[in-house]
Amino acid sequence: MLEIKNLHVKLEEEEKQILKGVDLTVEAGKVHAIMGPNGAGKSTLSYVLSGRDGYEVTDGEAVLDGTDLLEAEPEERAAAGLFLAFQYPVEIPGVGNMTFLRTALNAQRKARGEEELSAGDFLKEVRAKAKSLKIDADMLKRPVNVGFSGGEKKRNEILQMAMLEPKMCILDETDSGLDVDAMKLVADGVNALRDAGRGFLVITHYQRLLDHIKPDVVHIMADGRIVKTGGPELALEVENNGYADILAEVDA
Amino acid sequence: MALPEMKQSATDARLGTLTLPEGGCLSTARHAALSRVQTMGLPTRRDEYWKYTRPDTLVNAELVAAEVFTSDEAPMFDGFDRLKIVFVDGVFDADASDDLSLEGITVERLIDLEAKDIHWATDLYGVLEARGQTPVERPLAALNTAFAADGIAIHVTGKPSKPISFIYKHLDANSDSILHHIVRVDTGAEATILENGPAAARFNNVMEIDVADGGKLHHVRAQGRDHERRAATHVFTRLGAESVYKSFTLTVNGVLTRNEQVIEINGDDAIAHVAGACVGDGEFHHDDTVFITHDALNGESRQVFKKVLRNGATGVFQGKILVKEGAQKTDGYQISQSLLLDDDSQFLAKPELEIYADDVACSHGSTSGAIDEEALFYLRSRGVSASEATDLLTLAFLAEAVDEVEDDAIAEALVNRLEGWLARRR
């Protein structure tokens, strides 16, 4: 579903190479996790895939179900089925959460040549999905992420994911800033979306999120490359021994 | 003291084109205003108060014609239940207007009133304008008092069931209109005044508003979107104890607009809110000049102005809060912000506080910025196109000002106008 080949990325403003040849394939129905030390390039990978400014792709490709992601505008990538749950969801004063969700959903449907969802159907769906994520009516009415706690912001990301029903979900350090209960709620939300037609790329620094969202494949990323790939046991190895051992083993 | 030669000749030239209506009960006020104009002279670019806005086309004897703009968009406040008072190029149109009788209010044309001697009117016409000439001169308002050929006197004695709505139609590319309205709100009375329309090629509008103790006036303006029209408006408001004045002005296009609001808080515990949103594209110059004087205890004033500018449009904000000695517990707030949608547009702001009381809370802020790139990317990453996301963020920026409007239906109509403007410019 998502195929990344030999991806090389540098910062646009300075001569700093961040990704140095990333190869990664995420199949439909699978959950892939990417772990790695700070500065490995994990978040950069998520930003480059979703189309954020500030990066320059110097080589390689990224294709989602036939769509060349790197050539597409961010909104085209979204319409093609890509979703990034932000590490730091953005606050947008003055734009109501509901308006935001509805605008996004209908924009994607329109881009795919589908009918817009009626106000009534939308409301029904958003309420049901919000309820399972313990997002109350007040949070839906408030401006996007404004005054939300860390946990509320992350739940709001998952609500967007649930509403937009993307093919390929990237979760960028979704566990950061969450306590155990909030993490469980977020993980339950993600697990509810696991589906044979949907792929996940879960970027995390720690293993604990992967206790709740069980990955099929775990990749270790360091210095702009995937240096090791394995099963869920790889995450446990990191948890027990840290990254140092694995990186030493790779270097050797 | 003699005026500078340039100012003198420009003033003489302009005054030479105008005729002062003689004989009515307002005649004394008109002549007093004329001598004020002659003493002050009309503004030139050298005047400090006109540093950011060129006054020449508002002042010159020669009029710059303004093409009449036609649109299939329904007029503002269409469908609202209201008392319609229609002016066409600055002349009252009785046929197009409603019957002016309404419970709780007396509405009279200035011309009809001048034939009588109505106390509250002679006590108000030109009076607040004259008071508003210090400490800053406003010669265009004095010119208006002297020469206004038409206008409406509104006496609010109760709580009329619907808003009073001034509709200013512009049908003549060469119309040069001067209107002067006076509004007296009695103790405990309450009303809403709406104004909309481009009015004329050049429009000089003055409204003097005297709100007695416990009175309330809501004032919402939507300045017409004829691209080439020019307007200089002044609203002078005096507030009694526990009275309230809330004003909002929407400006969509118009090559030149100068809106001056002069508010005197004279009674304790009074509230004055003035807000405005403007959107301008290209040949657009919009100036909000506000002067609020606190001269009583516990006064609250609030200024919220937002401007969206693109393709070389210019926004100006000059806002002052003056707290006089003894006006303790004053709560004054002022914010002016611009959203610049490109590098060609500019926002010029001069926020001022002058405080002579020691127990007050006053703040002011002014910002100028572009669309938030983080928010834009966030929206786009959810599938919203760059242009739609920009519109959404632009409306969000303006929302803080529109939120100042208490009436939900009016606020919604204002937002619709802004959405229409954005959609037409995609």
C-alpha cells in the first residue's frame, strides 16, 4: 500500500541531510512501528510524507496505492487516503471543531468525486465516534484544539482519523504527553480502526504505546535510515536494553 | 491665526461649491459650524491626524466620479424586519421608505424638523460635533454640520419593536452627498440602528448620538461595496450613567473610507464598545480613527478592529483612550489587528493611551501578520484545499470582531457577507 524507496531528504534552508535512504513498505491491514532515538529522522519522515514545507527530497520515492505522494499537494495526499496524526496538533482559534471536521470530510469526498455528507448524517456520525473517544459536545463546539489538554488534543486527532477513514494512518509520537489512561483511550480508538484495508505507521520513541497497539512489524530507525526490522519482540528488546545495543550491533 | 496658503485656498474652493441651508431652527448651529471650518481649514496631508490617509479626494472641490456597482447579491439586512429609511445619492426617498411612525420612537426628516423648534434637536445638532473638535480637529464633520442638506432625527423614547434601518443607495456616478443624523436615546430607552449601502460617489456622513442615563443603542453599519466610492464618516456619541453604546462596522471594498468614532463617557458605569471588520482588495484604503474619552467613574470601553488586506490594500488604525483625572476604575481595552494576505498590502497603526487617573485598567495591542503557516498545513493535511483553508483562517481572524455583535441574526448576515467576498476572490 505505502511504498517508500531510497528516500533522501534534506532541510530546505540548510545543507543538512536528515533521511539518507529510507526503504519501507507498509501493507494493507498491517501495523508497522518505527522506533528510534531522538534525531533519527522519524518525525521528518512523517512530515515529508504528508507534504509539510521546509524539506527537500533529493532522491527516492513514496507511493500510496499508485499516488506519487511526493509530487502531490498536502490536500491531494489526504484525498488519496493519507492521514498524519500530529505530534503537536495545531490550535486554530476561531474555527469550530465541527466546522473543521465537516469541511475536511467534504473536501476529501469532493476531491474523490463523492457526494458531500448531509449535515444530519455528519452530525450523527461525529457524535457516535466522539462518544467512543470520550469527546464531549463542548469539545466539538470549541475552536480546534484551543484550550484542549494534551490528552484531548490527541483524542481529537483520532476522532479526525475516525471521521476521515484514511487508508494509511501515520501516528507521530501520539503517546507523547499522555498518561496511562489517556494512552489507553487513544490506543482503543486506533485499534477500533484496524481493518484489512488500512495500514498504520506508528512512530514512537517508547515501547509502551506498542503494548496497546500491537504492531506486526517493528523498524528501528537511526541516522536517517531503517537499520533493523523485526517482529514485536524488537520493541521489547529496545525497552529492556535501550537503543545503544542495537545500534552498536548494526554498526559492527 | 491665518491658515497656510494651500489649506486656505483648498478650503475656500470647497466651501465655494456648497450652499448653507438658511432659516430653520438649526441655522445658528450651521453658521457656528461654518465658522469652525473656516478657522480650522479642511484637512491636508500635512496634518498629523491625516498622516496615514490622504484627505484630498474627500476635501477637494472637484469630485472624483465613482462608477455604480451592480451585484446580484441581495442587499445587506434584506429580509430583516426593520423600519426602512432610504436615501438615494444622499436624498431622502419617501416612496422607497417605510412610514416613519413606530411605537417608542419619533423619526423625522431634518428638513421637516428645521421648520419647527424642537428642543432636544437644537440641543444636539452640531453640539457633540463641536465638543469633538478638541483636542483633535475634525473639519470634515464641521463642514457636514454646516452644509448637510438632509438627514434624520431620531428620538428614542421607548423600546421600538424593530431596528431603524438607513439604506444608502448609490445610483449616480457623480453624487456628492452630505448627510447629518441626530439620535437622542431617552433614559431607559433602547434601540438598534442599522446603516448600509455605498450612499454616493463621495459620502460625508455625521451621526450625533446622545444616550441618556440607562439608555442603550446598538449600531451596526455595513458600508457598501462599490469599488470606487469614497466616504468620510463621523459618529459622535455621548454616554450618560449606566448607558450602553455598541457599534460594529463592516467595510467591504470602497476605494477610500475614513471612519471616525468620537465617544465621550460622561456618566458613571457606562459602556462603549466599538468594533469593525474590513476586507480590502487592491485599490482600497480603510481608516478607523477612534477617540474615546473617559470622564466618569467605572466606565468600560472596548475597541476591536480587524482588517484583511490583499493586493496592495492599505489599512489604518488610529485609536485613542483618554482617561481624564477622576475617571477612576476605568476599564479600557483596545486591539487592532491586520491579516496581510500578501507582501504588497500594509497596515498602519497608531494606538494611544493617555491617562490622568491612577486607578484604571487600560490595555492596547496591535498586530500585523500573515496566515499562520502551521494552521494552514494542518488544514491541508486534512484534505482542505489551500484556498479554502486560507478562507477559513481569514474568517476565523475576523470572527473576533464579528463576535462583538450581540444579535446573532445580524452577526450571521455579516459573516455571510464576508464569505461572499472571499468566495468571489478565489
